[in-house]
Amino acid sequence: MKNSKIKIRVVQNKTDRELFCEVNSICMQGANVWVPPIKQMVLNQINPNKNSWFQNGEAYFLIAEIDNKPVGRLSVQLDYNHLNLHKDSTGFFGFFDSIDNQEVTNALFKKGFEWLRNKGLRKVRGPFSLNINQESGLLVEGFESPQRMMMGYAKPYYEKLILNTGFFKVKDLFAYLTPMDTAIPYKYRDILERFINRNSGLSFRHLDMKRYDSDIRIIVDLFNQAWRDNWGFIPMTDIDARNMAKELKPIIIPELVWFAFIDGKPAAMAVALPDFNEMISDLQGSLLPLNWIKLLWRIINRKTWSSRTRIPLMGVAPEYKNKTMGSILALIVIGSIREASLKFNLPICEMSWVLEDNRATRHSLESIGGKIYKTYRVYEKAI
């Protein structure tokens, strides 16, 4: 195979997109803990006619072949929201998979770099599929357990292939595993109770399905306010908010989404979700012929069927950030999720992801028993 010619195919139609999705399974052979994504969901994600991300971005999807057999894939993309905000001439790469062959990886990135340069970009960063608000980073530590929903999986040799292409590490993203039965130490619970009793303007509640759309709007607004100064931040748009509302509604458990308000104004939020990857772990990426019935039953019974959760979204309003009030608000919403998690017998929660240099959030998670169990890495390269 080493002496065979490598061909790079540009994804142009439905058949190509189908093949692009299959590459993942080919390269992940032998990775027993990897959870195959639902193929139709990935097809929709990379289809400009199905994914509204393409209203604010462009992507170029590539497949590497040897002897007419797929052996790797890659996307390169530009996100107009990122470029308009950061003005850094930086594009992204994502959906990277390859057999353990440096020539395959080199050929994929060479073709991708050409496209990015022709778009006027001078740097490339990733992996992001398709931007930092979606699946982010390459797994470099924590291969022994399956990935949670909206998080990626990779084989250990993937990092070597990327580094040998000239990339360097720019940032690590940590995933914390937190046992919910010990998530709020008793000393904090006493402090919280006294604080709540002394602050009449403080109120908190879980998500209300009767005002679902407006509650999702609160989540998006707090996210955009809380994380706007974070490295690589891209704000969620109104379209993103509508899509998130639509995608999460079937699996969301209202009691696992909490808000804190001060004098009626949103001050903090945290969102825990039953792990969708657990629901699809035995479906091999397909809803056919009858897997859709299994999945539907699991979604309907998610409160009793699921055994684990992930907190992908958490935020405190800027006026309370890095202050005692902010820490207390975060503990209140996480503590409320903890109580609901134990009620539904969801003892283990992944809190992810957290930037390696976000000391405040890391300290908060570690103070309630969270431990880093997976590391995802982001790379960059001048082109």
C-alpha cells in the first residue's frame, strides 16, 4: 500500500457524502469503545442544504483513497462569524480520520491548505467540526472510555500524523468526570443555604417546557455574555439558538437545566443532558431496519434508561464573573442539577470542555470533586 498512489477526492454530491461518512468507521476499526455517530445526522451536518451553519461559513470536504478504497478524510472550513470577530485570517480543519499513514495525512492537508489559501486565509486551526461551538479538539488522553455526546474520539496515532504535518499545540481542552453523589461537599451546602436565605432577590428554577423557546434564549444569551472573552469564542446566532432548541428538545430533561436569577434578571445557568451517545452505542451508526424503534424508546424513557450525563453549557453573567457571587451562583445551579441527577439515578456527569488556562472554572469543578479524565488538543499552523 505504501507504494500505491494516493488519490484525493473532493466531496461534491450525495454519493461522496455517503463515502465521507463511511471513512470514520474504516479508520476506527479495532477501537472498541468508540461510539459510531448516527450516519444520517452526520450527512445532515455536512450538507449545505440541511445545515444552517453554511449560511455563515464555507467548507471543503476531502476523501483520501488508495486503490479506490477510502483511507482518510478531512474538512477545511472558514467561519465568517469567527473572521468578522477576530480578524485573524484563520480557517479551521475538522472531521480528520486516517489510517496510520503519514503520506495519506500529508496529501489530505496539502489539498486542504490550497483551498484555504485561495480563500485568502493564512493560518489553520483545529480540529473543529465545524466550529468551536461544535465538536472540538483531538482526543490525546483518555482513550479507554467512550466519548460523550458532541465530543470526539481518536486513535492515539492521530496526534503524530497531525504534528508531522507541521502543526503545533495551541490549546488543551479538559473534560472533567464528576460523581454527582459527592458533587457538593457539605461545607458548601451550608454556605449556600445561608446565602440563599439572606438574599431575597435571588431565585432559581429549572427549565419550563411551557416556555421552552424563551428559556433556550436565556441559555444562549448567558452563554454569549459569559464566554465572549474566552479564547476562540464565536457567539451563537439566532439561527444557532433555533437549531439548538430543535435538536435538544427530544432528549432534554427539564429538571437537569437550571437558572439563577437576581432581581428577576438571568444571572447563571447550567445545562446537563442525558448522554445521547449512550443511547446509540449499540446501533452501529444506523437507524435501520428497526434501530429507530430502539432509539425512540430510549429517548421516551430517558429519565430511567440513561445512566450518565454531560454538562456542555454553563455560564455566569459577566457582572458576577470572578467574584464570590459568581462562584456561589455556579454552585447553586450545579447543586440543583446534582439533586435532580441523584433523583433520576444519574450518578456520573462529564463536565466539558474547559480551557486549560481557565483557572476559575477549573478550580470550581475540582472543588466539587471533578477530575480531568480526558484531554482534547487544538493545533495551529501557518499556511
